[in-house]
Amino acid sequence: MKLLCDLSPEQLAELLKEYGQPAFRAKQIFSHISSGRELDEMSNVPKDLTNRLKEDGWRALGLKIEKSFKSATDGTVKYLYTLSDGNIIEGVLMRYKYGNTLCVSTQVGCAMGCKFCASTLGGLVRDLTAGEILSQVIVVNALNADGGKRGVTNVVLMGSGEPLDNYGNVTKFLDLLSLEEGLNISKRNVSLSTCGLCEKMRKLADEGYTPVLTVSLHAPFDGLRKKIMPVASRYTVAEVIAAAKYYFEKTGRRIIFEYSMIDGENDTEECAKELSRLLKGFSCHVNIIRLNYVKERGLKGSSETAIDKFRKILDNNGVSSSVRRSMGSDIEGACGQLRRKYINDKK
Ligand code: SAH
């Protein structure tokens, strides 16, 4: 698989030099790619050049939109994309007053094995390349652009896959995403969600990357966390919080802890008290989301009453929290569910 979208502007210029092309041609082609055009659609580029690139196995983009599903209630759109090797991945565009946020996948499947998550049910199939992650933003941005307005203003690496388990491709993607000559999406508008791979969280900060870091904690006790997240056998809750603090100190960006509320598991008073004890005094925010029911998993979301009680305890301890609206639940909004349903229905 040879994807032009995997290349930085410098790498693209190098490649095109081998085809006897001047520097301005690389700029032209880079701009076409960022606008979502395939080689055949680059009107001001000589046909014999695009044909030669194609003959040599090059493609501009890493995927195409296979299907989209629009929520009838809140305008959320779910996308299924087909990669050039036929694998399917998914993403979701959420519309807010301040702009459009695209949730991107970083892997086909996932190796982390969280007990409540649909993305990991078939294990990890493969990593996505930087260009394949970028292509998700490119095609959805192009499709939703409205006059001079961008189709995508914010990006969250919160779809299928563990971004920090695909570190090299993900950081290259972050570099490409913010390029002025490319999509030019501000580094301030990017969030990365991790199940808590501590060395990689520190490495990200050490290497100068500054996305908002969202840490999927989901439990304040090691025993309980191990029960729902196998990764907890590698890192204790204390180690995850220490790595989060390190990230905050290095980058100055406030950490968000994700807490998906599972009925009868992590929604008890005891959990709320322990979570408060752990986070008290740390400038962070807890994002509570009611677990989205995944039928293969048999775990249910908590009741409104349990969520309210939990939040009160955090509140009383000065730990900031909010309950995230569940968007697009009528279109299989939760991670990995849509891809799974699509693949199963085709069988
Ligand atoms: N691997 C990364 C990013 C992908 S998952 C991570 O673990 O953070 C994005 C978020 O959705 C994580 O917080 C994950 O725990 C959560 N999640 C997965 N399945 C869910 C479900 N069924 N209901 C609610 N949240 C879920």
C-alpha cells in the first residue's frame, strides 16, 4: 500500500523529484490531497504524471467513505470507511455550536480487551498508518465543508484502537494534521484518549506533543479496574494518575479522566469516595458517560440516580465533573459497534 497522504510535504517533494517534477508540483498535489482528491481528480496536474504514479502503485488517500448514517435527533453522523486493503473502520462526526468534532480510529480493532468495549471483540487486526488516520479527517472535512467554513474543526482520537499502542503513526498524524499547508487544524483542538499506557503518556509530553489527554480510568481500585480493563494488570491506578500528573506538568493541559458508569460495578458510593480521594487537589476534570450497552458484553449503564449520587460526592470533594451527553445512540454511537454490525450483517 503506497499512500501519498502518508508523506510530509518534504517527503512528497522528494518523491516527485524522482519523477522529474519541480517543487511547486508537490505543493499542488499536497493541497489536492488535503482537499480530498484522488489522483484522477487533480485537474491542474499533468495526466501522464498521475498515470505514472498510479502505475507505480500510489494512491492519494487511504480510504473512501463506504456508508454514512445520520442521527435523526442530533445531527450526529456515523461513517464507515473502506481502507485500500478492504478492512472497514468507523468514525463519528458530532455537531456542536462551536464547530464539528470528528472522532477518528487509530487501529483496525484493538488489542486492549476492555470488557465493555465493542472495538476489541475481534482483537487487533492492524495499526492504521498516519495517512489512513489523516484520510478520515480529510474526507469528512471535504464532505461537510460549507463555503469557506471547515467541515471538521476539532479532532478526537477516541474511535477504535488504542492511539498510544500505535505511537509512531499517531504522532506523525498529529504533525500532519496541524500543517498550515494541509488541514491546518489547531493543535489546541485535538484530544487523544488512552486506556493509560504510562510510558507513552510521558513520552508524548517529553516529545512536545500537547493534545488534550483523556485518560480512560473507569475505576479507582486496582482490583475492579483489572476486572474491566486487562491493561490494569500492567499499570496500577496510582501509576496512571502519576503519569497523568506528569503530562499536566509538562504540557500545562488539564487532564480529563473518562469514567463510563457501569451498573453495579463502578458506580458505588465507595468508588466515588475513592476517586475523589485520588483526584482531590489535582487540576483535572472527570467526564462521566453512561455506559453504552454492548449486547456481546452484557454490561449495562448506570441509572440516572446512581450517576447523580456519584457526581454529588465528587462535587462535595471539589472534583470537577460533567456528564457527557450520549450522542447518536440511535445509530450505534458507541465505539466499534457500527463496524461490527456492518461486518456481521454482510456475513
Ligand atoms: N483506546 C482509547 C480510545 C478509544 S475508546 C481509550 O481507551 O481511551 C474511547 C472511550 O470510550 C474510552 O474511554 C473507552 O473506555 C470508552 N468506551 C468504550 N466502550 C464503551 C461503551 N460501551 N460505553 C461507554 N464508553 C465506552
